Amino acid sequence: MSEQAATRTANRPDPRITALRRFALSITVFNILGHLVLGFEQAYITPVVAVLTAYAVDLLLETVEARTAGRPERYQGGPVALLNFLLPAHIAGLACAMLLYGNQSLAPTMFATSVAVGSKYVVRLRIRGALRHVLNPSNLGISVTLILFSWVSIAPPYHFSEDVDGPWDVVIPLVILAAGTMLNGKLTRRLPLILGWVGGFALQAVLRWAFFDAHLAAALLPMTGIAFILFTNYMITDPGTTPAAPRRQVAFGLATAAVYGLLVLAHITYGLFFALVIVCGLRALVIVGANVRERVTGAPAPGPDRPAGSPPAHEARAGAGPLPEPAAARSAG
């Protein structure tokens, strides 16, 4: 019985890969419908160029890193391995193409996509014995582009349903919300993070209304838009750059909402994206502190995703050899 159970476990599909595939399929279909039906403002060629850029950057950096480290490239092993490897890059490219608007220029989208994919190789920390990227890739690429190119903006929120009206104005957000909730509930298991983020967003709106004379309806209004639903279900919930423990997920969501509220009070635009970058950066500092404490004291420090009392990473993995970063953990966000 134990051998049969082990066989069933080994043959069971990795839920993280399944989540990436469904996410990639969802964002692909949404981009196609967006350009053909919904009224996306970008040129038709924009998502194509963005995805090809993401593929090229990811394959190049993976090849360089693998040869430098003397290990096989992660995309080796046949078409399925290549497909799984490129899923995060595919998602990052389409996310940048869908959310940025660079007028007639494709360069900002290509730049954002390159930053998104490249950040997974450049900004990494050791978590539970393996190097993992800690900044949400797509969100970072978009944020850096918005900072460096003042003439680039976020795609107008109305373009997600510009060319439809009537009941479709309600049906489309509900479909996106339902699909995202199922994905995060069954596969990424990030519903606590969503609850923390949505609850925190509502709380900061109420606090700005109570103490800073903000109009309550206006402060809550972003929650009704498709852009907010997309950010909530497909951006902030990136499993590769958010905590796994439910309590820490809630704290992560609350912190992002709090930083967003502070950015609004400071009259800083694009607060959703900048808030997520800041909170991911703060989480990275916590990880660095936990790693330093473990090295100095020799005692395991309860890091962002490691419960107190667990063995140090170097002891837990003694004799196990190098642990490559799982393909699903390289998600695009």
C-alpha cells in the first residue's frame, strides 16, 4: 500500500505547474479577447513583441547562468520542459503588454518585460536553502518603467471593457473574479492574502475618510474596477514572492494596503504597483535578517516562510546537493 501511495504521489501533477499553466492560458485568452472584443488600447503587435522579448531574455539568462554554474539548463528535457520553463516569461510579457501604455512606442513594453524577467536572476535571496527571487517580476518591471519614463502610463482602466456595454459590464468583472478566486483558492492557496489585501484596502479608505477628509465613495471606488480585480487575483498573489503561511499572507496583504494608503496621502500616483514593490522589498529585508541571524548564532531563525524550530537550511539539506529553483517558483506575478 505504501508503494502504491508513493506512486500516486509521484504521478500527481505539481499544483504549482498547474497554476502556472492555467494562469498563462487565462491571461492569453484575456489578451486576445481584449484586443479583438473588449477594446484594449495598445497595438495588436504589442503582446506579441512583449512575449517574444520575454522568451529571449529568459532563455539567454538561463543559458548563461547554467553554463556559469556548470549545470544543465532548466529548459532541457523536451518540449514539455521547455513549455513549463517559459510559462513565467509568457505571463510576464503579457502582463506588461496589457497594463502599460507607451503610445506608439514598443520600447517601454520591451524594457518592462526585460526588467521583469531579468529581476528573477539578479534579485534573489536564499530561502530554505534555495535561491529564490523576492520581487514580483511583472510588478517590478512595470514600476521601474513608470519611474524612468515619465511619458509612459498605466493603460486606462476603461480599456478592459471599452467596447462592450449592457450586462457585459457586470459579467466580465464577475467572470474574472470567479476565475481568479478559484485559481487562488485551489492552486496557489493565497486566499488569506487576498482577504488581508481587500480588507486592508477598505480599512485605509475608511481611515483616510475619517482623518484626512477623503471622500469615502471615491476612496472605495477603485475596488469596483476590473484593474483592481486583476491586481488582486493575478498580481499581488504571485506565489513565488509572497509568504506561504496564512498569517503572514494576511500581514503581507495588510502591509501592501497600508503602504498604498500612505502613497495616496503623499499624492503619489500608481500606488498599487509601487506599494507592492515596497512591501516585497521589506519582506526581502526580513529574509536577509533571518539568514544573517542563522549564520551568526547557528540557530534557525523563523524567516518569512520558515516556522520557528525548523532546522537550519544547511543542516536540513546536508548531503542533498544543490537545490535548483523550481520552475513554478519562478512565476511572473
